[in-house]
Amino acid sequence: MKLKRSHYGGSLTEDLVGQTVTACGWAQTRRDMGGVIFIDLRDRTGLLQVVFDRRDLSAAEFAVAEHLKNESVLAVQGPICIRDPETYNPKLPTGTIELRATRLELLSTADTLPFFIEQAGSVREDLRLRYRYLDLRRPQLQHNLRFRHQLQRATENYLDAHGFWQVETPILTKSTPEGARDYLVPSRVHPGDFYALPQSPQLFKQLLMVGGLDRYYQVARCFRDEDLRADRQPEFTQVDMELSFVDQEDILAHLEDLFKTVVQEVTGIRVESPFPHLTWQQAMDLYGSDKPDLRFGLPITDITAIAAQCRFSVFRRVCDGGGVVRAICVPGGDAFTRTQIDRLTTIARRCGAGGMAWLSLRPDGQVCSILTKYLTAEEIAAITAATGAQNGDFILFCADDLATVRRTLGTLRLAVADMLGLRRPGEYRFLLVTDFPQFEYSAEEKRWVSTHHPFTMPCEQDLPYLQSDPGRVRAQAYDVVLNGVELGSGSMRIHRPDIQRQMFAALGFTQQQIEQRFGFFIEAFRYGAPPHGGFAFGLDRLAMLLLGAASLRDVIAFPKSKDAACPLTGAPGRVDAAQLAALHLEGGRPTAGGAQPPAAPAVDVDAVAALAMLELTPAEREKTAADLHAMLDFTGQLAAIDTAGVEPTAHVLPLQNVFRPDVPSPGDFHDQLLAMAPTTYKNYIRLPDRDEKGGAKA
């Protein structure tokens, strides 16, 4: 009779001593003591020591144990016994017991693995992702996925208890480009037309409010074709919710209670409440970021008024040009070494600043800085008073335009915190950020675009400026931030058609664009829409932060790599011609309906050869044409990369230690060059043909 599992091995306790149980799992390690074999049996609950004694098993079963390979799958049956005291393993919950096998069944034999499971944490990530099913056997990953499950369950339980209904929204939907790039899906039934995978259920959850559902939530799969990083994946899971007949304060109170409850349930930690509230303006001015880490202080101080009156030309020039001078006081920072200060200066330059001025206050009150040449004692005293600096502290400065100063000091604040160990793991500090700008100006599109989306309700007192001064309009939008990471965003929604029309006008949409992109949505709001607002947060991201994981890939079962590929399955990949034909596509392009892409430009190979002073054979000419077309295609791909907001770089490498002057110099004469060639042909240097081994042919 086949063995059937009665207990998980890692959950067995001393209470079961003397009872016969059946455990199943993977053989992690094997130790042969001659007549007695010890195996650590692993399942998702942990490890259990199994003892195979020749006297307790049939000869055939013991032979299986003798030749058992690591990671083979087996079922074992036998009584639970107490280990000898000298063999206790205090590191394991099952470290005082063992299963003495009386039956053994080999369920599956494992080949040699590409890496040891116990050492997988130190294996290259691309290799682990290629064999993700092996990587998933790691106890740490299984713990992470179990934690994520508990986090999702706790969130759903909370929402269910507070009157939310779980409603699914479509995965195949309409492309409404106004955010990240969509993933598109071609339609077989409608040639040349495409579905889009949802970036979020935004429009549908608002339509649910129009439908009178009042409180909705969904653990939603979302898809965004954007550049990846440690906390971003092309497909991810967010907890999405929407509420009717509420205002912003109602939603913020709901979110605070939700996160407090869920975090305490899954971690046992009571987070500090009430959550601090900052407006976007306050966060940017105090911390240089709209998602500041509040586990530590180090606020930014504006000293522009003091700097505008000083003799230091760098400060004065910035102030006269409309820029700002701001500073951070680092308590105890006088202990910074020159190497640490140079590292901070390098970081400032990478952020676009010209450098980093600094001032160190020695414990005895002496001021150490090059700034003492340019600042009077009174000016230094005013700066130390403004920043709250004391003896033994360190003040760092940035003087530039407002955006650069915010970016630089926000980055330096985090770098200093890491140097001083202020970002403590296991400590959770939430923050609510409100009053985001309604619009931001796109230099590429030469128009105002939505900071969030075009359905966000502006602050009521800013409505008169929608047309006249969009840059000053604030949105009823809000973020929840945890330890310097944006967990999620939300907003009150526009439910009045007159305000929605003003919003579209401010964004420069034509009536045709409105109808094409959002016609079905706008029509629904003509039939009565309640005031409503919503929020969505990244479930994967919250799990990552609470676990202290380094990447989203550590809390997702089958993640994509940094280039949005799946090393396990090989996705994305090519499809065969029959599949493309069924979708009315040929070579990846629509064959019916929709706009056709422009044809590749013609290449004059003869002209290129003449410019390069080359004479090509017919075969070389054909290959050169193919290579040039490939280069042009690659150039087109580069041109399609979104570089909006990326500052142009004149030189990739810093211009340092350049001894040769960067000026053209006259070259050698044509005849002199030819004279040095062993053989010539017309106006060319003739090169000898090469054989397959690289040698010159006779």
C-alpha cells in the first residue's frame, strides 16, 4: 500500500513521541554511519531528522536509503522518538526528536542540481531565476511567500469587516494612454485593433461607484511597460479600493486604521499613530522628497536670506539668479572623515549640483571650513542658529535652482543616514502626504499633464486657476509612505461634469481625443455620480518592506529579471507565423486596419563604401547592406526610448587628465600614406586575404 502523509515533518513535536507517522519531503542531506543512515527531510514547515537503520527496514528499502541522492523526494513512516541528548539540535524546532523509519518509498529521484539549495542565497540571481522552482525550495523564500499570503489575507479580512465588496474588473481593456506605457494585446476578431492590459483598475472602480456599489476592493493584477528597479516589476499586485460619499479626511482615517491593523496582525508590531501628515510642499522643503524616510530627522533648512547678503560669490550668484541656498545639520557629524566628506561631495555632483560646501563645528567651538574665508563670524553664527547646529556638528550646503537643491539634499540626507546607521531595520514609520500639484509641465509635449490622472479632483479653492494658472492648482491627492518608500497613491475623484470639462481643457485635450480615449467613461457620469475617492497600494512592496527584503523579486513566486524577461520560461519570445497570421499580423506588424509603420529607409551601399574608401565584392556588398539595415533598426529602437526628464550629457566620462588638446590636427598626406603600404590598388591600400586560421593566403 502506498504511503500517505499524516503530518508535516517540520510541525512534529515531542507530544507525538511513540506515535507512528508518515512524512513526505525532499532529502536535503544524507549521512551514512555504516548500517545507520541519517537524512534531513525537508518540507515547507521545516526539517525533520529521519533515521534509517538496517535492522528496521527491508534489504530493498535500506538499499534505496544507501543510494539516495540529495533533493530526491520520498515518503517515510515510523515512530517518533526522542534523540539522544548529545545529538540535540537547538537551532531546529524538531531538534529533540527524530523519525525512525520502518517503511520507505522513493517517490522521485533528483539529478545533480545546478546549485545547492542551502547555498542558493549566494548564487547569481540570473541562475536562480532560471531554476526558480529550485530557488523556491529555500526556506527563506517560502517564509516570504507565506508572509505575503498572511498579509493579503489580513488586508482582505479588514476590508470585508468594513463593508467592502470584492469585485473583479477586466484584464483585457481599452488603451487610455495618460500614464506609463501599456502592454498591448492584438485582437483576432477585430483585425488591427488592440486590447491593453490594465495599468490599474482606475476607470472601472469609478464606474462601480457610479453603479452604486459604494465600497469596492480588489487584489488586482496590474501591468506597466516601464523601466524596472528593485521595487518595480512589469506585472505586480495592488490592493485597490474605492469609497462613495466620503471626503479626503475620511479616506485618510480609513487608511491609517487599515495599515495599523494589518501590520500589527502580521508582524505583532504596533506602529506609531497618529500618522504624521505633511503637504507635498512641506515634504519637499523639509526633506527634499515627496516620500521622506521619517525614521530619522536631518531636516533641510532654507538659509537663502542669510546667503544673499554674504560675500561668498557662489552663494550670492545663485541668490541673485533666483536660486536657493539650503543646508542640513548633522548632529555629531564633526567626526566625518575626509573620505566620507569626499563621498558626499561626489553624490552631490551626481545629483547635478556643482559640489557641496560644508562647515564643521569642532567640540571646542572652532569652525573648520573653507567658508571661513568668505563668511563673517556673524554670518556663521546666523547659519548655526538657523540650522540649530551645536559644537561637534556638521553642516552641509547646496546652492542651486530649487529643483536641483531639493534633489541633491534629499539624496544627501539619505546618504548621511546610511553612514550613521539611522535607517534602522525593523522600525516602521508611516507618513501621509497630501496636496500634490494637480499638473506638471511636459517640455516634450509642450503642455500641462496630470500629475496623477485627469480624474483627480482639484482643491476647491484652486478651481478658479484651472485655466489661468494651472501650475498653482493643488490636487486632492494623497500618498501613504513607509520608511521612505511610496506604498500607494489615491485621490478624491471628479464627479461633476463641469469640472471634468475644465480639467480636459486645462490638459489641452480636443473633443475628439476625449471621446476616443474616455468617451464611455464620460458618458457614465452624465447619469448621476456620487462623490467618491479611492486608493491603491502595492501588496508586493508592502511585503518587501515589512520583511526587510532587498527586492520585490524576493516576495514574488515567479518574477521577471531586471530587463523584464523571464529566464525560466524564456518570455518574451518569438511566435510562429501561423499565430501571427491568425492575429492578422505579419512580422509583428498589423496587416489589416491600424496605421502601418514607416518603411525602413533605403541605404546607398555604394556611397557608404566610397566614403569609407572600400571596394566591395558582390557578397560583401550584400552583407554590408544587411548590417547597415540592422544598425538603422537598432538606432530606431534607441530613438524610441523615453528620455523625458533625463538631462543631456555632453561627455559620458569626466574631462580629467586629458593631456592631448581637443583640437583637430593636420593628417599625413595621401601619397605619403600610400607610400608606406606594401601593395596598393588604385587609391586603396591592398590587404592580403586571410585563410580560416587567420594567416595570409599565398
